[in-house]
Amino acid sequence: MKLVDITKENWLDVIFMTTNETVTVKGSREPYEAKGMPTLLEDFVASNALSIVQSVYEDGWVIKAIEHEDKLIGFTMFGWNEEDELYELCRIMIDFHYQNKGYGTQAIKMVLDEMKKRFGCREIYISTDPENVAGIHVYEKLGFVPEESSNQDEDDDEQWFKIVLD
Ligand SMILES: CC(C)(COP(=O)(O)OP(=O)(O)OC[C@H]1O[C@@H](n2cnc3c(N)ncnc32)[C@H](O)[C@@H]1OP(=O)(O)O)[C@@H](O)C(=O)NCCC(=O)NCCS
């Protein structure tokens, strides 16, 4: 597994990766269930398209696709969160076709190593919706610990986690 750049060859494949197994599409005809259709905001993560645009307009974010055995399986965005002044693994997603095979766990470990190498940081934060049981299970398995006090606005109900690397 490796982190790869987003390029003119792969950008379209990257933005079509999604965590939406099915999504209800409402339009000019009756709502219908679409399979594997990305949406701007997915259940527990922004679309890769949104993250790529965010990395253009906000300083500090690194974007990479996650490749395994020559296939794109996911996406990540990480770096310095200017607003909260901390290093953050801001986005991590594994396309729904590839979830629950151990890839997310392996990918997060790889991103933490990359952040340590790139920034020399020891403390890394991650946040998610408290209902994201699978995500929280993976974070805690890797050694992330819930933060008591939120770094975010009061109206933001994300749960923050921190890991301190060796
Ligand atoms: C979170 C995410 C990256 C994990 O990727 P993944 O490849 O499925 O992860 P893994 O296969 O390594 O591990 C999944 C773990 O969650 C567990 N799990 C899956 N569904 C679960 C559920 N509903 N409740 C509890 N645990 C669950 C699996 O059993 C597995 O645990 P185990 O390794 O101890 O058996 C992926 O689910 C994802 O992209 N989710 C949507 C985006 C997201 O939530 N990103 C994080 C916030 S930005």
C-alpha cells in the first residue's frame, strides 16, 4: 500500500471514489437509489472533490490517493490545521468496495508515519461524528484517545481524538 499524488491521469478516478454504497438521488423524476455515487457530503466524510478544492483554498493541507496492488482504494488529506493550530489527519476514506478488509487501519498507520516524517510532529488529532462507530473503533484500536475538551466551536458536535507517537 502506498500514498500517491493526485495527477492529471488519476484525478477523475479519485473524485469518483465514494463511501456511499447507495444514495437516494432526487431530481426532475421520482427519487431513485444510485449505486456508488459520490455526494458532496457523505455520511462521515466530505467528498474527495470537496477535499481537493479545500486544499487549494486553505493553506497547510496535503492530499494523496491511497493505492493498493495498483488499484486506487482511498483518499486522505492531512497537515497543519491553521484554525485550531494542530496537526490533523483531516480526511481518510476507503472506497466502499474495499472497506472492512483491514485497508483503513493500514492506511491510517501509513499516514501517521508520513506525517511524522514530513512534519516531525508527535501529536496528531483526528475528529469524527460520534455516530461513526467503525471509524472510532479503528482510531481507538490504533491508539487514538478521545479528547475531553473539544477544540471546535460549540455548535460542532464532532468528537476529537489524539495520538501521541513514539
Ligand atoms: C473508517 C474507514 C476509513 C475504515 O476503513 P476500513 O478499510 O473499513 O477499515 P478496516 O477494515 O481496517 O477496519 C474496520 C474495522 O471496523 C469494524 N467495523 C466495521 N463496521 C463496524 C460497525 N458498524 N460497528 C463497529 N465496528 C465496525 C470492523 O470490524 C473492523 O474492525 P477489526 O479490524 O477490529 O475487525 C472506512 O470505514 C471509511 O472510509 N469510512 C467512511 C469515512 C470515515 O468515516 N472516515 C473517517 C472520518 S474522516
